[in-house]
Amino acid sequence: MKRVRIDRDYLIDQLKILLSIDSPTGYTDSVVRHTTRELERLGVAPELTRRGAIRAVRQGSRRKGARALIAHLDTLGAQVKGVKANGRLRLVPIGHWSARFAEGARAMVYTEETAFRGTILPLKASGHTFNDEVDSAPIGWDHVELRIDEITHSEADTLALGIDIGDMVAIDPQPEFLENGFVVSRHLDDKAGVACALAVLEAMERGKVQSPVDIHFLFTIAEEVGVGAASVLMPEVASMVTIDNGTSAPGQNSSEFGVTIAMADQTGPFDFHLTRKLVELCREEDLPFQKDIFRYYRSDSASAIEAGHDVRTALITFGIDASHGYERIHASALVSVAQLALAYAASPLVIERDLKEFSDLKGFTRQIQAPTEQ
């Protein structure tokens, strides 16, 4: 069968659209609507959970022993913690990210009825007023405030606008797509992963790619707060590959180029056999890759296992510089990750026993053991 290539232009176009849609955890309806409509346009019939996690099944030769590709639609953000006497807003983060990356960010505040623009600023923002204190001020969410772009001088003025505690704050991504392939933006975690998954489906449909089992395309809405894939998996799914970011930083083996295959995260090792298969596919497909371990990282795979799903899990990533900050990736890595996910979806079934939820020892997997001394 002729090898089907990922459409880079389609992938990047989808990433641009996704980045234009605010979706902090808890405020994901709009991005769910876009993704659902795009899945329908590509020829599958998505199902939504009550809160909006998406499952779209592309039929293969068998229903049981299905494979899943999963990415998350939600991003980091903030909520209004309180309205201050000066009319500005105290914030708490959604997800784990540093207030140092919030300083200077443009943002949208979503109230019950409308939305307002604003800027997150340190409490001592003016060098003309505070001189060197702007450099020595502490860093943290207690040391920033959101200035609303409305006429408001007091708590009463702000409350009168309809702004209240608990309102959602979406951080502007400020994306840049450079001609040399670099993409710089907030929220590439995991809008880039979603774009990769959509590009896989587009390629499968365009190339009429057959798969040995059903492929479940899953999109979650609360990964940044640890919920992720807890309630979107079906029992027939035997293996799940998460598409997310890898941390390109000192002490890590991740790269902004090629595929980074995670061997473990803070919840423990990923499935030995599924991970090895992905490594072998990289070699077969001539895809550049490296392996890494993430010590302060969890993904949709972790939430699935913790929820009690007996599913093989793996994590393939595109290397991000400054993850959970102002992030940078390279488009070639996105194409490599999507190409690997496509190869995985179409690859032959190796562990026949995975077609059943329970079985005996026949066909059970083997791992290398040290030779026994005689």
C-alpha cells in the first residue's frame, strides 16, 4: 500500500484555528463545537459526554481490541478570586503555571453574560513610580492583578459591570508562525496535539487507510487539572496513545525536532510493549526520534489508568521549549508525531490476546529475562 503522508498545511491551519478559540479548563464549549464539526466534516460521527469530551470512532476490521489516539482541548488559564478595592481582580490559576508567565499577558474575562478585555500586571508595574522595586517584587499569584479595560475605580464599579468571583480568565495565546517552521505561542499544550490528531484522521480518510481494529479519536476537556481521560474510554479500547508536549529543557532528552517518545512520567513507566512498538514504527517509517522520562508531568494516560481502565498506554510528544510558559515548537516535529500516530493506527495487530478483556496465559506477552545459571 502506498504510504500516506500527513498534510502539513492542513495540520497548521487547524492549529491556527484552535489557538484562536479560548478554552481554559472549565470553559471549553466553543472548542468542543469546532472540533466536533471538523470531525463530522472529515466523515466520522462524534459522540459527546455530558460535559463535552469527544469520542469519534473510525471503523476498522474489528471493534474489540480498539486503539485510541487522545489529545486534550483545554488549556491553562485563571479564575477571578476576588475584586479589589481599586476595582482590579485577584486571580487563581487554572492548571499549574507560574505567575511569572502571567505578568504582562493580555486576557479575556468571561462573566455570566459578556466578556471584558484586560491585562495581568504585577502589583508594582510602573518603573516611573516604584523604581528598582519593579525588579525586586516577589513572584506569585498573590503578587499580580488583572486590570480591566473599563472605567472602574472601585470594587463597586467592577461588580456593577457584572464581573464576579469565579469568572473565567482566558490568556491570549499571541501566536507567531515563522517561515522557518517555528511556532511560538501559549497553549501549544495541547492545541498542537489536537491538530496532530485531526491531521491523522484527515490522512486516513484521504488515503482510505484501513486499520485492523477500530480507531477511537478522543479529545478531553480537563487534562490540565488532572481529570483527562477518566470517563471517555470504552471497554473495547485495548491500547491508547496520548499526543501531548515533551519538555525540551536542560536535563531532558526531548527535542523540538522529531518525535519524543516518553518512557515514563511521574506516575510510572508507560506500557513496555506499546512503547516498544512505537519505537519500532519510528525506525520503519524513518522518523527521527528520541526517548525521554518526565519527572514532573502527567497526561491523559495517567488519568485513564487511575480511573481503573485496563488499557495499554503510551505517550508521544512534540518537544516544547518553555512548556506552560510562552512555548515554542517546530512544525516538522508535529508532522513527525502525526506520521507516527498514523503508522500506529494502520499497523498490524501483534498481541491477539488484547482482543479480549480477560483471557488465560495463552498468548500472554513476554519480556526478556536474564539467563538462568546452571
